[in-house]
Amino acid sequence: MTDRKNSVCAVIVTYHPEINTLRTNIERCKEQVERVYVFDNGSGIEALDAALAAGDDVVIHQAPDNVGLAAGLNQGVAFAKRSGFDFVLLLDQDSLPAPDMVPSLLAAYAELSKKQRVAAVGATAVDVRNGLAMPFVRIKFPFNQKIYAADTMSVQCDFLITSGSLVPLSVLDCVGNMDEGLFIDNVDLDWCFRAVAQGFSLFGVGSAHMGHAIGDALSPSHFQKGGAFVHKPIRLYYIMRNRVLLYRRKTTLQRWIFQDVLRIPFKFLRMVLLHSPRGQYLGCMLKGLRDGILGRYGPAPK
């Protein structure tokens, strides 16, 4: 147990969570942080409070509607600031922190921040479906550099996924909150780009581990070890729309834009040819591109 436990507030944003997994997530967090703030995005689960046994160390806010991942994270950050915390630990509802994840992140941040301005440190995510560690990424053209961090390593990278990221609140004061207009996808990418543009660095921590699952399923792939991530059709709307919105921002890495533009045709082909329902995937992706070009933000149109 770290003696800096009292400086960290965990923020978990939920949307129709699997209760048992969420309960495990919270219990593991409670052993490592002082407070857990759960923001539920309109799931309408009446028994959520009782199921999660909210107490002094767990605060649950149930929004009447789905206001998006970014808004939920910002609500958690605001709570942490009001409560006097130094750090927020951002987590998805189905993430499973290792027992020493937070102490490892805190120790890495303390060491790294002696030499540079650190925006965030992130845990090594291990896919709960295939047991494979996910790499940290440096964005290159035309292909990314994927780095697998050993337990003794902290590796500099160009972005961190939201879940498992430990962020000093002082950095959020400088970089700003998550962009609520993006709603869900690429929220972490945008925030990391803004942080880097202001001279901050991001690090993945090999000694900090977390069970996690990206996407709704894994699909067999000849190009991606362990399989390719597959999202629901509506998520493809946000992914397509928000990538176009990010193209226009001065803080977005230019090499990411050049690389990502080339990926769009392959994304269409893969989803439409290999995954069902093909019509829904195609429709959501086309609508996302259209709305991105039109500069539309917020939740997807019904």
C-alpha cells in the first residue's frame, strides 16, 4: 500500500455495466485509492447503489440520460478537485486493476516528473479475452511503432488509452478537460494530443498492470496478434466522425492525420466485408464521415 493513497481519486464512467465485474473493479480500487467516484450514464439500474454498496469511500452519481464518456470523466474530475485530491485514476467499467497498479503508477510518476513535465502515466493493459499485453504506441508514418514495456520499464508514447491513466489534477488545469462534444471515441487521443502540444510527455508503465478489453469482441486477424478489435456499429459512427473532427485541430499530430487518412478505406473494407450486420456498419460509418465533414458534435443522431 502506498502512503500516497489519499492523494488519488478513481473515476469510473459506466453505461449498462455488468454488475459483478464493476463490483470487482471498485473493490480493487478501494484497496489502492481513498475515494471511488462512479458516474453512471443513464443506465436506469435502480439497484446500482445497493449492488455496489456505496459508502464513504464510494460515491455514485446516476445521470438520467447518457451524456457521454467525456462528460462523465469531467464530472469525476470536478468532484476530485472539490475534494482536494492530487490525482485522478481514470477507468472503464470493465477494467480490473492489479493489486499494486496504483502504487506502481505513482512511483513511476514521481520518478519521471523529476526530469520532465509528465501529463499522465498509464498502466499496461492485458486483454482479458486472450491474455495478451497491449503495446504502447508511438505514432509514425506510415506505420505506428508498438512498444511492449517490460516490468522494469516506463516507455514514452504519443497517447494513452483512458482506462488505467493516472493524471495529476494540476495538468488538467493546464491542458483542459475532456472534450464533451466528442462524446465517447477518440476523447483520450484528443486530450493526449493537446497535452503533448503544450510540452507534456506521456508514459506507459510496465510494472502497472490492468485487465481490460478494447471493443465488444475480438475477430481473427492475420495482421494483428491475438485478433482484431470489433466495435458495435454505433461506435463506428463516433470513430469515423471524431477522426475527421480531429483532423482540423492544430494540436493534432500531423503524422497521425497523414497515417489515419490512409487507414479509412481499409477500415471500410474490413468492416463491410468481414463483419455483420454489414449494412449497419456501412451506414454508421458513412454517417460518421458525413457528420465529421459537417463539423457536428455531441451524441449521434437518433
